[in-house]
Amino acid sequence: MNDSIKTIASWTVLLLMIIQFIPLRRINPPVHSDLQAPSAIKNSLKKGCYDCHSNETTWPALAYIAPASWLISGSVNSGRNVLNFSLWNNNKIEETGRLKRKIISVLSNGRNHQNLYYSLKPEKALSTKESLAVVSWLDSSY
């Protein structure tokens, strides 16, 4: 191996080691006003949505290894900013209605909006039956 390749490899390894010390906010704040739903609906939402859309995130081991940790932390933080089931009852009525319509839209289209997450964790994807049950419950709870 020539010296320039060794130098590049050495600097790359050093950089990868250094970036591990960049702090990230991988915290789960307290749950203030969680969504009240029947247990089957709640279990479906916890299975497929709560890792990114609640304060009850189960942080995978990869969430502690940079640079993957940056992607995971950023996805969770942006997901919580858009929709956070742990703060559901803090929403105004208009906001709750808008969030319900958005959830119905995502589930009705049969697509997972975070394809990378669901490809890495296929067991987290909601079945058609679970999606239909959640949509039906949201429709009836307007």
C-alpha cells in the first residue's frame, strides 16, 4: 500500500473516532398527555409510529454510532416536531383534526413515509388490517 492511501485511511479512521464525541439529543422527555385510544389501536400505533412520533422512542444501537446517529436523531426529532403522540392532548382541536387527517392519508395510501426505517425494521410496519383499524378509529373519533 502506498503512503498516500495509508495517510488517507489513517485520517479517515481518526475522523470517524472523533465524530463519535459530537453530542446528540437522544432523550425521551416525559409523556405529558398521551393519545387515549382502545388498546388494539394504541398497540398498533406503538408498534409502527411511536419510535419517531412520541417521547417513548426505543433507541437502537446504531443511534449511538456516528454518522448514522445523526440521521436517526434527526429523523426522530423532526418526527416529534410534526406529530408527537406523547403530547397529543396538548393540541388544539383544529390541530388534532389536521393531524388525524394526515395520519389517515398516510395509512390509507398504504405507504410507509419512512422507507429506510421500515426496510431496516420490517416487523414495525403495520399490516393492512392494523392500518384499516387505525383509520376507522380515527374516522369515527372526529
